[in-house]
Amino acid sequence: MRDTTQTHIVGTPALRKEGIGKVTGGARYIDDMALPGMWHGATVRSNIARGIIKDIRFGAGIAWDEFVIVTAKDIPGENCIPLIVDHDQPVLVESRVNHPEEPVVLLAHPDKARLHEAVAAVEINYEPLPAVFTIEESERQKTIVWGEDNVIKRFLVEKGDVDSAWQRAAHIVTGEYHTGAQEQLYIENNGVIADWSEADGLTIRGSMQCPYYIHKALLRVFDLPAEKVRVIQAETGGAFGGKEDYPSMIAAHAGLLSKKAGRPVKIIYDREEDLAATTKRHPSRTRYRTAVDGNGRLLAMDIQVDLDGGAYATVTPTVLSRATIHAAGPYCCENIRIRSHAWATNLPPHGAFRGFGSPQTIFGIERHMDQIAKAAGISPEEVRRRNFLAPGKTTATGQEIRDVIDLPGMLDRALKVSDYEAKHLRFARENATSSPIKRGIGVASFMHGAGFTGSGERYLNSLVGLEADATGHVTVLVSSTEFGQGTNTMLSQVAAEALGLSCEDISVAQPDTQRVPNSGPTVASRTTMIVGRLVQDAAHALADILRGKNLLGEIFSVTEFRAACAAYTECFGALRAEARYQAPKDIFWDDVAYKGEAYPAFAWAIYVAEVAVDTRTYSTQVVNFYALQEVGRVINPLLATGQIEGGVAQGIGYALYEKVVWKNGRMSNNQMTNYIMPTAVDVPNIEVYFEEMPCEHGPCGAKGLGELPHDGPAPAILNAIQNATGINFTSIPLLPEDMYLRMAETPEPDAKETAGCV
Amino acid sequence: MRVMSAAKMHWPEIRFKVNGSERSVSVPPMKRLLDVLREDLELTGVKEGCGEGECGSCSVLLDGVLVNSCLVPALQASGCEVLTVEGLATNGALAHIQQKFLELGGTQCGICTPGMMLAAESLLKNNPKPDLDEIREGLAGNLCRCTGYMRIIDAVRHASQKPLLAEEQAEIDAVRR
Amino acid sequence: MRSNASQYELIAPGSLDSVLALLAAEPDAWTPMAGGTELMVALGAGRLEQHKLVSLWGIDELRQITANDDWLSIGAGATFTDIRQNAIVAKDFPLLARAASWTGAIANQNRGTLGGNIVNASPAADSPPVLLVYEAEIELVSAQGRRRMPYSEFHLGYKRTVLRPQELVKAVHLPRGRHLPVEYLRKVGTRNALAISKVALACVGAMQSGKVSTVRIAAASLRETPARLSATEAALLGHALTPERIQAARKALLQEVKPIDDIRSTANYRAHVAANLLEEFLEQMTASNSKTRS
């Protein structure tokens, strides 16, 4: 392992590779593009939650012969978007509708302005069926809407012996916690251009995270061989998980229209459609029953995790997996049981959003730790200190912590930079006066696993390529996409570091399935650690190829590298190296028993939130935020800081602002004026601190950090609110109306309140 | 690249100046300025994020004043001067605000960046040395989902060339280290 | 974009007289549009039912802000930015400058007009409660002439006003020299900017000899229209602000408001918070009382 102090490019704030296009307006997003002869597409969607289609009528007043019309009958291959559960989610409804906004009919026309009227003129008549809209309704199993029992997925994690621990407990603390749906709200709406030709097959350009997911889906939908489908990522304006799987659906739609129209078709969602029809974060309910000894140490945890998956499985099994594995927090406990279920409802399927199940359960455990602290009569920071994982201890799945992690030390530093103790005292003093503003400070500690769970990376079997041309310019070939988080820059830095070049000598090829190998999806905080490592390996392999022809020594200069590339390409042709994922030898995962090393590495964090609660308006302002995390090696401190700040802002939205208002299974507040995300005057100053303990798996010791910052803010904020008001709020988003209801019921904070409610 | 309209109608010309050049378009008077800029003038740097005047991605300067171009009908831009992101750089050299956004991490996915920089330009024109609260207020109508606004505020602060306090400089150095 | 722009007409006659002549000649045919911050949202959402629009933008006569000793006159076409930047508004009518600064964000303020906001007649609008407590008058104009009335008479019911089809709002007039020592305005929105009001309270008042000598209270989002809370005022006028009196005023407010549950908030929250805002204002009144006494 290279000594970290010796890196020249890794660890520096190299400029964003594609930044110039972004600041000049030259960057081309999908709606900035058009192809010759292109038409526009639109989607007719169901307006009931569940039922059977009786008929579809095309109303009067529209020149239907000008339109291309596609229904499920037009699908050449299979009518499904395969993800984890096959034959589940259809591309277009054939007869059974399972959620509002489900796609039924597609229309295309040369004039975009004509589409909306036409969509409105398609009348669908249904025979409605009973629907379920919540976890509670689904688990009653009175109405079965999916499979045999509404259960999309279940997990059972067992460690030690939970049941015998209760009698030894000094305190038994129970709590139930709820999180709502959350919209990713990328500022660029979803969009795709499909171009079908009989000769070449189907080419898709679009806003996306995972070109190979789309590729795989389209092979099935169009019954085409791999070389007849080509997927190209356009500049993508934000994703956060919201463009992990839904673009496959849009690509299939645009492809069907293009095939039938015999010309390219562009589908761009407007904000109302994107909000109502595409995926959201899974709502959750977590239940904790914990046995604690007289010193506040965890003896046993009995945890139930329930997610609302929406109408189809899509990514839900993996979201549940991550939620399950993170549910016990960064704590030592010999006896743990986690029973988790993902329930089907008749909502549009929920999907990936930064954190992918862990914000839900980390909310639960971190709220719960504060209740344990109360019951045990110790402070929230002390209860954590007494229970933290440490090297040699094991997680809920029995994974031994090998990171030389010092959580108590991190906690100390987080408390210091946030001036926690002094503020805690001052707020207690000030809150006792009659001022309507009550201040509070709260902590959350958590970890987030990098990469796919268990054998997931082995299954992905990622491949990365590196090419060098005659001038020594290197091109990185990956399917990993840039959507603001810094993929292009980070991979350039890694490659440059490995070859002793500068960032300007490296390009990252546009992800195009015709050109780049499948390095896996851009999800799961894996791009730096897994793909970055492969890029580093491929760079070393490239140098080895040159060494193999005696064109390069062990150590080489830039000039020597360039000369070697020139010589090699002249004599031997294309200069290209590849690296394929190798599973670490000492990672063992049992997928059946759900035990073992869930992730090769974790990032660790302590977040502190400071709030001011206005008891006149029941609104909470986050006044300061401190985010301290250990992430291995920071490849680019400017980009990494930006990731943490952005994730914290989303977490603040999750906690206090972002509510999806459901009406009969449909998002009724599907406008930006009514789905509230924080503005520049709502987000506080966020202080970011990095600690670096190089990890053997990532390039130069890096781990993942993309999702980590969304895990901690919500529980830290609600812990701070409890500190400020004395009230244990257990459900997010916590809107002023919710706080008012609770405070109007119990005007005086209950100082003796012990652990929450069941 | 223009997409063909199914119906060719003759609309009276609307003339206005865009990024310093005289332009003239023949479009329905109620066509959104956003669509005129993107479709008729191929200035795709102006973005549509919401179509309801909430996100600010479509922000342009209209006679020097920040507006949401999704809410301006073409006819009302007649005789006006429009500045879009494409008009910020001069002779290929990035404007100061663009340079700061690039250097200081003010752009991540980039979709809010054009509107955000124009909002910053408008702010700094009216208030050359804004404090942090004034910067936040000046950007309040431009939503960013990626950055949490911190690096953007930093970029604007630097662009205002406000002399930095010693602790502010140290903070920047710490991040950039 | 859910409308076909080619199905809409927009003309710009360019002067107040020509617009009024058009409205008189073709009653009910043309919808006036100022900055477009309401109507263009409806266009984008596919729900702009009026297809013939006449532009008021750029008619300087409508955009003037002028003052004499007795009145400040704000043209209906003045934008919220114009209002914020006006020195007399800032000095004599600070609540109006504040309300303008809370309307949307900068880009909306640069295009949204006072007249457009008033005619749109949303009960949640930010400026109307301020106009009510400042006892503004509103001037309407048509080809037939002008009429002027207290702004409090302008709103009839939910999104219904006295405006006749051929009429435009010409100006809003604020009486000068009636400055009161206590001025209060608070808006509670979904966030700190770009927020539609859940509830807002505008209050002005004065104490004399330990009693409330003048008080005017108006609210947004508590009734079908922007409204003066006259029962609450009556509960306060002439009384000392004892704890019992404050409770009585709270009670009067809770009884006279009729907020609703909607997508943004709940009736109970709105009412209860309004009562809290009232208390906050009354604290300021009490503080002003002790100042004058010392």
C-alpha cells in the first residue's frame, strides 16, 4: 500500500473535468439534443390505483392519424423491465393496473405542442379493484396485491440469543419510528431520445445512471442481441438514485415509439409527470426493542424493519437488504435479531435514493439510542460512547471490524468542533426562560457500507478499460456515469496518479455501451472504491504492457511514458489494458443465513445538528451543522466536501421539509411549489471534517462517501429537537403542523418521558 | 437543431437583443421566452427545471434584471436585451463568476449553474459586496439539489472579491488542502 | 409545458387608453396580463383558459410610484422590486417593503406586480394584509372613468372582486401621516423563501394611557379573502393589555377566522399560529407602552 503522503494528484482539489461546459452552458443534456426527423413522445397513464382495463377510447377532436400510438401489443419481446424479480413490472399495462400513473398508452407526434391535448383525450375505462396504500394496510393481508402475501422480500438476521436477554436487562426500551417517502428532485427531469433503425437496432441517449441496466432491459423488451442495442449517457443533471432504474422504462417507451414511427423519438418528462410517476424513497416503519444493562450497554436488540415497496419489486429487495444490515447502527451487541419485510402497496414503485434503505433504519436506531440514554439516565453522547463498535468487535451480521476505527475519538472531535458541551449548557439555561425560541443540539453516529452487499460485487463482475494513444493521452473506459458527484474527475485523478501523469493527460470516455465495458451501475457508493480501484489496476496493467515490451522501466517520467506509447502503438497497434473485479479473499458472505462480511469497507461518521425551534410557529430551523466522517482517503477534497454538503442538505429536507402528500396512491403535491426542498436561505452553514484511514480495497486507500451524508442529518436534527423541546418526535418529515398537533396535545414537555411509544 | 412544426403559421416578428446581437423570431406571442431561447435561438444553456417559476434554472437577465424565462411571454421581450449564460464569457475568456464557480466547486451536475450564475451576476451588480445573508437571499430563487449551496455561496463570495478574514482564508485552505 | 402557445393571442396596445378602449369594445374577451407570474404558470400547467390576453407590461403610466403630502400612489404595474426599492415605501410603509421582499424570490419580484397580485385575489397573497392595515384605497379605471374606494371593499369572496370586466386597477393609494408607533408583520410559509403563505398577520397599533388607542389587524389565509379581523380589534380597542385581555383577544381571533385544510397546511395550525402571532404583536404593543411611559 502506497504511503499516502506521496500522492501528487490524489488528495488535491483538481478542477472538475467537465466543468467548463457546465459553466459556459455548453454541456449538452438530453433535452438540448435533437436528431434529424425527430418526433416527440408522451405517456398516457392510469388514474386509478388498482383495477382492470375495460376499454381504451381515443376521443374526438384529435387528428389521431397524425399520431403514432403504441400499446402493450406492440412490444416485440417481453413486456417487462427485469431487475431483481423477473416478470414483475411491465413496460406498458396490458390489462391490470397496479398503481396510479402506470403507463398504458404511448403517443408520438412531430409537434410537441400537440401532445398534451392528445394525452388528455385518451379515455381509459376501468373496473376498479380494492387497493392498499400503506404498510399497515398491506401487512393486514386482507387484500393481496402482490405475490401470495404482499411480501416482496423478507430477511431474518440472527446473532446470539436475543430472547434470554430480557430478564437480565436493567432497562427494556421500545420505540417505533416512521419515515416518509422522499423525492430525489434532481433539477433535470428524466428524458431519453430513442433512435430505431432496422439495420443498427436501437440507440438510446438519455439522462441516466446505469447505461448497462438500460441495455439489459431493452434486450428483453425488443428481443434483440446485445450488439443491436446501444445506450449512451448524455450529461445528466442530478440523479441521486432516481435515475437508476426508471430510465429503462422511459427508454423502452421511446424505443417502442421510435420503432413504430420509423424515426427518432424524444420523451422528456415535465416536472409534474416526473414527480407523480417516477420512483421515491421507500417509506419505512422501524420497531426497536432493546435490553440495556445498568450502565447503558446494549444486551440485546430485537428489530423489525418494514418498508413500503410500492406496486412492483424493482430494487426493493436490495433496499431492504441495506436497511436490514444498517439497522443495528455502529454499536456492539452480542444478541441481535432483525426481521425485515418489504410490503407491496398500490403506489408507484419506490426506488433508489441516496442511502438506499440506510437513512430509514439509521433514523430508527439513532432516535432510539437517545431514548435508551434517557432510560439509562446518561447523556446521548455517553450511551454511544459505551456501545461503539471497535476493532475486533462484530456487527449484526457477524462482520468483524478490521478498520482501525476510533469512534470514541471521532465523537470527541465532533463534540469539540461543534462546541457541543458549552452549547448544551447554554441552551438548557436559555430554554428555561420565557423566550419562544427553544434551542437544542443533537448527535447521530453511523456507518455506511461501500459497494454492493456481500456477493453483489462478485455478481456484477465489473470490467474497466484504459487506452492510451500515440501521444500518451489516456482514456478511461467505464460505464460509471458522471451526474455531478465527480466520477470523471475522481477517475482521472486516480489514473493520473497511477501513471505519474497530470489530469489533463486523462479523459473519461462518454459512457456508451458500444465503447465502454460494464463497470457496474453508478450506485451504492461503489464508484470510487470499486471502480476507482479497477482504474488504478488497469493503469498499472497498462504500464506493465509497456514494460513487457521493454518500452518502460519500473519508474518512468511523463516523457518516457509518452515515448513508450508512441512506440507501442506504432509497432503493435492499439494500446489497451483491462482490469476485472477480484473479490477480496477474506470477505465471506452467506446469502442464505445473511451472515458474514456484508461490505468490504465502511465509512464512519458523527454528525451534530443545532436547531432553533420557534414555539410560536412550531417551525424548526437548523442553525448549524457539523459533519465529521472517516472515509478512507479523500481523492478530491473540494468534490468530497461538496458531496457531504449536498447530502446533508437533502437530509435536512428529509427531516423537516419534504413531504409527499398521497391521495389514493397518487402524489398530489406534484409541483415544486408544493413539494418543498430547502433554498439557500433554509440550509445552514455546514462544517465538514474528514478523517482518513486508508483502506486496502480502494485506490490510494479510498472508500465510498456518496450516500453517507444522507444517513445522519435526520436523526441528529430530531435528537436536537428533543433536546430543545423535551418531546420525542418519532416520525419524519416533521412539519410544523405535526409539531403543533403534538404540542397542542401536551403543551408541557414531559421531562420524565422515557422511551417512546409502540 | 430545429424540430419541424406540423403547422406552419406566420407570426409577426419579435425583435430583441440576445447576448449583444440583434435577433428576430417569428413565434406565437405567448411562446415562453425560455422556449424561444432554447428552440428558436438554440441557446440551450437556459434550462427548464419546473416550468412554474420555482427552480430558477431558466433565469436570464432581461434588460439587466433577473427573471424566470419560463414565465415571460415572447412578446414582452420585444425590444429588450437578454443575457443568457452563453453571453457571460467574452472572446472565449470565462467571466469572473464562471471562473469562481469552476474553481470553487460551485457546479456539480451543472443544471442549475447557468441560472445560478446569472442570479449571482444580478446580485453583485446591485450589491457589489454582499454579506453572507445577502448572498443567500440573492440566490434564494435558484434551487440546487446537489451542492447544499455552500460551495456556490463561496464562489459568489470570492467573485465579489470581498477581502477575506483570516479565518475565512484558513477555512478555504483547509478544504482545498 | 402543457399548452400549445399557438392557441393563444397576446397583444400589446402599449398605452393605458388603448387597453381600456379594447376592454370597452370587447367586454369579457380579453384578459389583462402584467408580469405574467400567475398566468404563465397556468399556461405551463395547461390550465390557462383565457386564450386572448392583452399585455400591460411596459405601460409606464401604470408603473409610477408618486407621492404628495397626503398620499403615496403605487401604480398597479409597479413590481415588487420597484416597491422594495422606493425610498418613501421603505420609510413610511416599511411593512409593505417587507411583504414585497417575501413574495417569491428576486426573479418573481422583478416581474410580479402589485396590481396583478391584487387582481389574482388569492387569500394567501403577501401584500393585501399590509394594504388593509395601512388603510389603502384602490383606484379602478375604465374607458368610462375612474372610481376609488377603500381597498377593504375590493374583495367580495374567494377570488371574487368588484372589478368589472372593462376595468383595470390603476393604482393603490396609501394615506401618509398616519404612522403608528407599533407595526408588525409576520409571514409563516413552508420555507424561508419561495414560499406561499400558510398564514400571515399584519398589525399596526398605538397605546395611550396604558390602553389600546388604535389597532388594525389583517390576515392572509385565514378567510376566503385577505381580511381585517374586526372582532379581534374590537376585543382590544380601549383596553389595557392584561393577561385576561390578551386571552380574550386570542379567543376572538380563533372565533372569527375560518381557515381551511389544504395541500400546504391545516386549519387548526393556521388558526392557532395566527393567535400566537397576535400575542407576539401584543407583546410589542406592551413594550411600546412602557417606552412611552418612561
